[in-house]
Amino acid sequence: MMSQESSEQPTIMALSPARTTTLLSNLSSVTTRITIATSKCTTSRSAPRLVAVSKLKPASDILALHTPPTTHLHFGENYLQELQEKARLLPPTIKWHFIGGLQSNKCVSLARDTRALWAVESVDSEKKASLLDKGWGDRKSDMGGEEKLRVFVQVNTSGEEAKSGVDPAQEVVGLCRFIREKCPRLKLQGVMTIGAIARSKATTPENENEDFICLKEAKDRVNKELVLEGEDALELSMGMSEDFEGAIVLGSDEVRVGTTIFGDRPPKDQARVV
Ligand SMILES: *Cc1c(COP(=O)(O)O)cnc(C)c1O
């Protein structure tokens, strides 16, 4: 087929009809799978939030899903610069989640300078929590966002050395307490895990994933020790492309799905926002 692009001015955000159709169909099948998994839960509950993980994918892919009538709202990104660039280009109605490894020296900028930032999911130290709290306080009102910045504490549920996150027994309670007591501009929204690849590959709706059980136990422990109930009770952010249905059956409140919606990601040095 002849490409028509060469004869046109390059548009910042050209939406290809074919790509849009693929993305909408992928999103719709993930949504259906979420609905089915939710219906298998023993207690009746609403479907979890779906964060569409768009890291290393172009801004046009995000716009295709954020356009009516679909207007998907929650998108997740792993790299600060990429997130800030996308958040500047795309409508401020998107709710951005930072889900990547968090470096202390970038926390202030993340909280202060990212338009429409909705949540930071990878908080794993008191220092980083304090810096996010400070950055949110320095934020200009035209950057969007609510009174408090939602944060999730990342928990290392698999015990792998290379994974970031606090330990699920003691540290998680301490860090959650610190955020609640010492970070007035942060709202402790929940706990998050990535988990071991091998365990997610073995996860089916019938085969329970140890990482998810571990995170659920950590959440219950924090809720109990800090007496968090109702609006304050913590959420579980767990489940990705390989294992989101199993995570939902174990009570996940938020799944983060990338590849199943957007396809395989390019290497980082080949990724382009525009
Ligand atoms: C990349 C990423 C995801 C999405 O992974 P997929 O396997 O592509 O669905 C979810 N959570 C985190 C923290 C990630 O870094």
C-alpha cells in the first residue's frame, strides 16, 4: 500500500486508522477479560482500575485510546523525561501514573513538574516520600492534580535482590506510617508489587501467585496496624499482561497492563514520543 505521509506535513500526532483500530480492539479485549475475572471473585466487587502502561510507545498511541468515545483515563509510564514530555503534549484530562524505578534526585521534579500526575506507585524509602511531598508543595496550580498526590509503596514480594521495594514484613508498615504521619501532601493509596517473572508465567486464574498473596497479606497488616478503614483502607496494585486475571481473583484493585494493549515495546534507545 502507498504511504500518504510523504505528501503531508508531518503532524505532531497523526492517528493512523489501522493502528487506532488495533489499539481499541486490544483494550476492549483486556476490559472484557477484566470483567470476567472480576465476576469470578468470591465477594462481589467492582472491576479494578486499568492502568494502560504506555512506556516506550508513541504519544499518538495514547491519544488514540484517550479519544472519545473510549477516552481511557489512566496511563502508566516508567521514565521521568518521557512521562513529562508526553504529559505536556497530551490532554490534561489524562491521569498519569509513574510506575518506574524512582531515583531520589528526580523525586522533586517528578512531583512538581509533571502535568496531571495522578499517582506515584514506586515509593520505597522515607527519603523519596519526603522529596515527593516537598515537590508537590512547590507545584504550580496550572500543573493540574488534586490537593494530595497519591502514592503506593512498592513491596519486594519475591525477595529477589535486583527488585526494588521494601520488605513485606516490617519495612512496609514503617514506611506507610511515615507517609501517613510525616508527608501531609501525600495520600497513601496502596501497595504495589511487580513480582517474579517465573511466578507470573505460572499464574492462571486457578494457580495462585505467591507474590500476590504476599502483597495482600502486607496490605492487611498495614491496614490493621495503622487502623486504616473505609476511604483510608489501602488498595492493591498488582497484575500485568502475563498475570492480571490471577491478580484480580486475589483482590487486585488496580492492574497495570502494557504489552497486551500496545504490543511489544521497542528498545529504549529506539523509542520515540512523537
Ligand atoms: C512495564 C510495566 C508493566 C506492564 O508490563 P506488561 O508486561 O507489558 O503488561 C506493569 N508494571 C510495571 C511496574 C512495569 O514496569
